Amino acid sequence: MSIEVYRDTWGIPHLRAADALELSYAQGRTTALDRAWQLEVERHRAQGTTAAFLGPEAVDWDVFARRARLADTARRCFDALDEPTRTWVSAYVDGVNAGLAAGARRSPEFSATGLAPGRWEPWTPLAVWLSTHILFAGFPTKLWRDHVARRLGEEHAELFATDAPGTTGSNGWLVTGGRTATGAAIIAGDPHRFIEAPGVYQQIRLACPEFDVVGLAVPGVPGLAHFGHTGSVAWAITNAMADYQDLYRERLRRTDDGAVEALGPDGWAPARAHTETIEVKGGEPVEVEVVETARGPVVIDGPDAVISLRYPPRVTRELGFATLPALLAARTVADVDRAFDHWVEPVNVLQAADTEGGTLHRVAGHVPQRGRDNRLRVVPAWEPGHEWHGAHDPMPREPVDDVAVMANARGIASPLGVEFAPPHRANRIAQLLTGRKGWTAPDMADVHTDTHLASARPLLTLLAALPDLGLEAREVRDRLLCWNRRMSADSTDAALFAAVRGAVVRRLAQHPVLAVLAEPPAYPAVFRPWLALVPRVAYALETLLTGGPVPEADRLAAVRGALEEVAAAPPTEPWGATHRLAPWAALPDGDEDRAEGDGGDGYGAGVWPGLDGDHDCVLSTSSVPGVTDLSLRGPAARYVWDLARREDSLWVVPLGASGVPGDPHRRDQLPLWLRGGLAPVITDWNQLTEEPEDHHDHH
């Protein structure tokens, strides 16, 4: 094999091979060497086998992964792939298997947990993709809406409609040549996901005689699904907020011989059932009965309900992986458009631009055609009218004129979803972009890092309307009414606003009208983030302060009480003192999941840095008002694709290119990411350092 591995000054891998298959192998092998622990955690998550090395805490996820049939669905989708795509994915898996042992030797997490590196199957990348995205579209929101309808009344089922804490958003924008300094388009943005250590996106370059592409890969999955630049065309996505997964309330019964039957629209019919055993480190094994009805696998089997999940890849045996190799070979917007015609999950809004002046703004993915009730709530499996009838086709698209913005708000994907993000981020990005001309790639950092909080208005309006305040409360109110509405880490006024907002959220959640929602149904723990009242109130605060079931006088009373509470002991430290980064790690106890105190970055051991921004800012660093100011979710990468000269493109990730503890590139991008900086995309091979053939194996 003639594989060459180069690194830039950030340790980002640039891979060169004789053909696309060798390159896919090289991508798998390099990822295994850089991210062995992350890859193995993802493989076990997809199979529902994490409790075997992570212990009892991981059982809930494993039960869900088994019940949802993630691994079995991945196998089916792999078997249904066309031969060239199957061969290409298999080459990546061969590379992972070739690099895992050496990668594991560099990763102390393996010995810490007693985990030995396992073997990847050809279908494992599809399983990793599925497990990463199965909760992405937020089907548990239907459980929440059911809960609201039952406790508050049908008319309030959509009261909390907004992008809830469990969902993942993103910003993306396309600026056409008329607004750039070069006359060529620029595509930029930032996906918002849980910030994980190591990161969910991997900066990488893939080059062979057929193509040369830079972009952000998902570790464990070949190619560049979401963000890439081939030199002549670039693309990026955001979550379309489409609704494409359904929940059915099931009635099950056992026959005399122990078989399971489920009640459908045509009466009782056999369901498939078998039992699986989950091994638990430090605990007893857990038996799980896996049941699948004609609708789909049963994911909730509890005292309150039996509920099945219907999701497109399980039904169609398609995940859309044929898109991935096609993207690498794309030269024009038309090529990217054609490639995404095969996309399935998750459903994304896509933007692309090429060097010939072509642009693209469309939705890609599979959204089933079915009744509106399916999209809103859990529907009864035995009633007719809840069947799927093919998919939405064609998917929505719009011509690009001047600038195009995608930020999870209502817009191009409106017909396909129920809940969207508030329009604040989308409006603000459009306002910033259209406010001037002559944009360059480095200028895009001004948009990425904008901290204006438009969603503060309803709360500030109510504060302004409060009569007869005491001296301290009046002082706090006056400070907030003069505040510039920027959630800057160094702003004490931002901290003051956040403190008042958190107190308002807690008071509203305790109001008798809403407090009936505090006790969710007895569903598995994996769904709890969607069913917790205080976060729901926090993210729907604008709606609840301007309408809804809480009487206006009580809303004002909650705001007054919150203001007086904070005025009695106002925060003295700035927003960044409490609004800190809190990345997720599979092993949360060691020092490894905290910022290292060396590297001259000024953060002591165990202390993560303070962050600019807030949930509804363009710089979306999400905390949960009323619960914690810590930020678990934010820009999991930032990218700027320049269509004039690819080497003027820029990117950054929150931590670094390596997932290996102690590696100099494990956290070296953190200071850059924090200040909104971007690293150059180096494409000149002469500026890169070639890695010797056996370099990794002797670490």
C-alpha cells in the first residue's frame, strides 16, 4: 500500500493514497491511532454493550440500543448497500481494525476500564452513525407532548414548542460573491452538539488521484458527511428539525405457547420477540426482552405504557451511505445535489457553492408521509390512519440570492417539522451579513462569536413594567434595562440577567398550573432529558412569559419575586465565572475530562474556562437556566469554506485533533476556540510534516 500520512502544526491528519479504497483504509487506520478509545466507546454504544466496561450507569443506554435494534438495523442497511459503497465502507473498517491495537496501547482508558480493543464489523460505521443520531430528531418530545396534553389539556400540547435541551442545532450561512472581497462565495457556520472529549468532529484531509477533500469527519464513519471542500465545491449542513420518527402505543398479549402478539388496525398479529443479556461491570447481568411489532421495535415497556418506535432506516433498510463516496468525488453544486438525493438520516438543510458561481440550498433526507397526529404525539397502534405512505418528494429547495442562512428556525424545512428553534440566531446572522460588503474568510469570526441575546426582550419588557419596587430591586432592574444584551463572559450585567432569568424559570416551574408536569411518567432514564419540567420551562420561557396557561398577574409576580431574590444577593462575578465549559467524557472521574493545568493556557487543573454566549446567541453555548450555568453544548467545530482559494479556508474544534491523553494536540485548539479564533486549512504538502510509516506503532 502506498499510504502517506502528513500532519500540520495542529496535528491534523492529511492522508494521501493511490486510490479511493486505499484512502478509506488510511482514514480508518489513522482514526484508530488518534481516537481508539472514542471509536471503541462508539462501537459499544451502537451494540448496547457499554455497561460491560462502564458499569451500571450505562445500562439504560444499552437497554435502549438493544430494544431499538440499532445494530441489527445497521446490518440490514449495510447488506442493502450497492457493491462499490459496501467495498469502500469495508476498506475503512479494515483500516480501523489495523490501527486499533496500536491506538489502544496509547490510550490509558483501556487499562483503566479493563477493556480490550475489539473487532469492527463491516456494518459498524452504519451502527455508529445510527446510535449517534437516533435521538437527534428528538422523538421523545412526543412523550412530553402527551404528558402535557394529559395533565394540562389538549390545547396546551404544543405549549413548549422550541428547540429543547436534548436537540442539537447549528448555524450555517452562504454568502454569494456579490458580498465577498474576492467575488467568490463563502460558506461558514458551526454545528452545535454536546461538547465531548475527544470531539465529535475530526478535521481531516483525504487525497488521491481522483480527489483531494478537506472537511470534518465523524470518527467511526468514512468520508465527510456534513462539512467538506473539494477545491471546486464546498458544502455544509444544519439540522432541518424535521419530524421523521413515530411512536405508537402498543397493546401486547402472550399466547399459550409464550409467543407475543400485538394489536394492529387489522386485529392481533404475531410480534417478533427474543431475549438478550447485558453484561454489567460490577453488577448482575440484565435480561432484556426485545419485541418488534409491525410498527417497529418496542422502546418503552413499562407500567405506564408500551411504546414502539418507527424510524426510516429500520423500515427502508437505507441510511444514505452511498452519498458519502459521491461527495468526495463532487466537482460542482450539481454533483453535491445528486449525491444528497440518496441521503436518509438525519434530515438536514444543506448549502453548497462552487467555483463556477453555482449555489444550492435544499433539504436532504427521508421524511415519511403520514397523518399530522403521528408528528405530534404517540398514536394508538390499533387505530387505522397512522400508516406511512412513501416519503416527501421532492424535498424543499430555494434559490440563493445574496445570502442564505440556516439556523434551525422555521424556513425552508417548515412543512417537514413541528418544533423549530426561535428565529433569533437566523435573524441575527442575516442582519450581520447584509449589513456590509467585502466579506473575507477571517471576517466570519465576527459572526461566529456574536453574543447578542434577542430572546431577553420579553423578560426585560416585564421587568420594565413592574411598579413599586424597593431600592435594591430598582437598581438591579435599571442596570438590566441599560444592559447591551450581550452575553459576554466578562460581563457582570450578563451574569445578573442570567441570575434573574434562572430565578424566573424556577418560580414558573413551581406555579400550580405547571407544577402538575413535574412528575413525568415512568419512562426509561434515557428519555428523562426530554421530560424534565425546569429545562422545558427554561427553553420555552419567551412563550410562557407572553402567553400560555399561567395568568398574566402570576407571570408578573414571578418576575418580581425573581428580581427581589437576586437583588438581595446579586452576582459579583461576570457571566463566565459560572458559564463554563463542561465537556462530556465516557470516563468522567479521572483528571482527563478536565482542563489540564499545564500548557500555559491559564486554567488550573480541574477548572474549565468561562464562555461567551448563551443558548439563543449566534455564539450558542447552551446551559439550562434554572438548573445550571455550565455549558454542555456549543460549537462542536467552526468552519469557513472559501471558494476563491481553498487554502484561505479556516476551521477550529473545541479541544484538539488527538484523543490521546498527554498528546500535545489533545487540547491545543482550546485557547483558539475560546477566543473565536480559527486555524488555517493548510493544503500545501510542503508545509506539512510526513509521518514515518511505523511512527504510531512505537508510541
